[in-house]
Amino acid sequence: MTSNSGQTGSEAASAAARTLTDPNATEEEKAAAASALSQAPESQGETGSEAASASSRTLSDPERGDAEKSAAASALSQSPEDPEGK
């Protein structure tokens, strides 16, 4: 499997932290935010398939704000690349 070396930047990590503490954030938003935080420079994690799916749904939801979409995009940027190029 090809590896993606991207990491969550400080602004995206801050947005993700705000999302995690937002009582109005959905479970999908919180999953994307948690995944983004797991990609912070101190972490060695990768975004899993469930978090990637939640992130994708967050990005395509027109009612989601910039902070949620930033965290979701960051999480997706750390998804493992498909070894078959799909």
C-alpha cells in the first residue's frame, strides 16, 4: 500500500478541536475532526475508511461550515492512497 505523508496543519487542528467540543456537531463531523487530530504532527495515524466516509459526507453537505469542512478535508488528505490507483 502506498503511504500518504500529509499531516494536519495547526489551523485545521484548531478547527478540528473546536468541532470536537461543539455540542451541535454531528457524530460524522466529530469523527472527521478526531481523525484530523490523529494526523497532527505528533501523531503517526492515518484516516480509516469510516472516518474518510464521514469526512466525504461532511464536505458534500452544504449546511456544514468552513471549520467542519476544513477538518474533513484534512482528514481525507491523510487517507491511505489506493494501491490500485482507483
